[in-house]
Amino acid sequence: MASRAITAGVGIPMIVVGALMAWLLAPVGDSLRPQVELIGSTIGILGVIFFISGLFYTREPVLR
């Protein structure tokens, strides 16, 4: 059973914010472009990890 709070509440917004930072905010500042792309990509990757972990989350441990 998936956790909707983790998947939709944390994972998807982090993916969106990371993508917006990496694609839209990076071209604005030329001197800080690599750092902004790195931070945006990192936020997006963490969002994907939270999204996947939300899909596999269960309240009760599966013992089979």
C-alpha cells in the first residue's frame, strides 16, 4: 500500500522544484550556473527517491 502523503506531498513537488531550478533558473545567472544546476538536479533526484520510497511504504512490516 503506497503512502500518498510521501508520494504526492513530498516527492512530486521536489521533482518539480528541482526541474524548474535546473532548467529555468540556471540560465539567469551565468556565474552561478553550475552550482544552480547541481542543486536543482540534486533536489530532483531526491524527489525521485522520495517518490519511489512512498510507493513502497507500508505501516505494517511484510514478513513473507
